[in-house]
Amino acid sequence: MLAVRPAVPGDWPELWAIMEPVVRAGETYCGDRERDEGAGRPGWLPGPAGPDPTLRVLVAVDDGGAGVGPAPLPANRGGPGSHVANASFLVSADAGGGGVGRALAEYVLQEARRAGYEAMQFNAVVETNVRAVGLWRSLGFDVVGTVPGAFLHPDLGYTGLHIMHRRL
Amino acid sequence: MLAVRPAVPGDWPELWAIMEPVVRAGETYCGDRERDEGAGRPGWLPGPAGPDPTLRVLVAVDDGGAGVGPAPLPANRGGPGSHVANASFLVSADAGGGGVGRALAEYVLQEARRAGYEAMQFNAVVETNVRAVGLWRSLGFDVVGTVPGAFLHPDLGYTGLHIMHRRL
């Protein structure tokens, strides 16, 4: 069984343990593959380390209480674009097949609705990450456009980045 | 005649004088309309105030040496997405008809090429800002997708945000 709750700073070591292999692999995430823990933290935890003090970060935890997926929930743009939430998830590779992504996404959609957001947007879903694309489609997201060649996959070479969107 | 050169911190008062009415109008730019000068500065000038110390910011200056348009030039994404430059321009309303946007964009495209970027991307061009959309199209950018209703225009209501892209 999974539960989803707001992240707290004490979650960071577990979250980084999930994020680090994803970042190092460079297959699904637009981050510097060599980034260290300090550079990885802003944006993935609330509080002074984050760029936005109002940022809410949710975390899925398994039976043992271990964090298996962080999900920040900021507005995707400022001002006249602030009614659209940004979608961003990182799920433990071990937990990938266990519905963690879906559980976390469903909770995040519900929280975003409750916070008054009118839509949600992914800015960069790697086209070759078919499991993720399929999951977001099954949750009501459409691909509104694909930036050609915008992601350099270590094995597959240049591939596209989907912008995915759904109304709430 | 216009010249384009790297921005320096001393340019800030003039740049803010250009940016402030654009931000307050809320018609073309995704920023908090009430933001103060301090919140407006990060990202638009190099140095310790910016989120990325490697950020280069270019500025177009007119005959009198006055800044009429800042243009930061960071990567649009990290790691496997870092070969695509972000495009972002703010042009003085007074200078809007004088080719400032075009001159600045042409220089930025050339600098981006020189820096080794392979493509350039706008993340959020307001669909109703037809002059900007037309200018970027004339410079070789295509609309790769439009996020429906992602921008709330003060007079026109909900409108789309284009993602625009060109290879370099």
C-alpha cells in the first residue's frame, strides 16, 4: 500500500537516493548528469533551499514509510500563466512497476484541483519514455506538441520532448 | 542605429524601466504583474543576482546608448536537453516598431550558434501577441505546439501559449 503526503526536509536523503540514479542515467530527465546532491535539491523540497518558498512537494511513501517518489507542485508560469500547475515526477526505479507513478499522479491531480489550478502541464516528457507517456495519457493528458530532437538520449540519440497538458 | 552587446549590472535601471510596463500590462509576459524590481531582476542580468552564474544576457542599445531590450541566453533545459537555448526577449514599447526585436533576435541567434547551441526554443509566446509570433516566424521559428488557455489576458481572456522552435 502506498500513501502520499507533503514532503518534509527529513525526506531528502531517501529522495536523493531515488533521484540520483535517474539523473545519472540521463535517459528520462533534463538535469545535469554530473550534478551533486546540493544542486539536485532546489525545487524538490519546500523551504529555504527551494527557489519558491510557497512550493509544495508531495511524496509517495510505501508500507515501510520509505519515500518512493517526489512531486513538486508549483505553477508552471507566473502571473497570467499561474492557473496552470507544473507536473514533474521522479519515481524509484525499483517501484516503477508498482503503480507508484499512477498513485502519486492521481493525488497530485487532486491536490492541484483543490489548490485552484485549472490545468496541469508537463514541459518535457522524453518521447522514447513510452511507459511515462502512456501513463500520462491514461490519466487524461494530451501531447500538445513535441520539440524535435530536444533530448539527447545516451543510447538512442536525439529524440523529442513532449509538452503534455490536461484541464482539471 | 542599434548595437547589441552583453549586459552589465549598470544596465539594470534602464532595463527595469523597459520591463516594468510590460510586466504590469500582463498582456505578453508570464510574470507576476505586481512583482517588484528585486523579484524582476534575477534571470535578466548576469552575476550573483541571477540563478545561473554562467548566464549571458545581451542588450540592444540605441544611438544614445540606452538599453532597449534585454535577452538572456541560458540553456532551455539541463543535461540531455542543454543543446537547446532558451529564447526570451523584452523590447521597449516605444522601440517596438523600430526593428529592435529583430536586431536583438538576429544577434542572439548568431551568439547561440557560436556558443554551440543546436536549436533555440520559446516556451511561452502568447498566441494573441501576433506581432511577436509573426516576427519569430519570419526568423525561422515554427510553432511546435500550443498549450490551450494557458495565458489569461486582461482584456481578451484565456488564450494559448505557443512553443516555438528553430534549429540553428
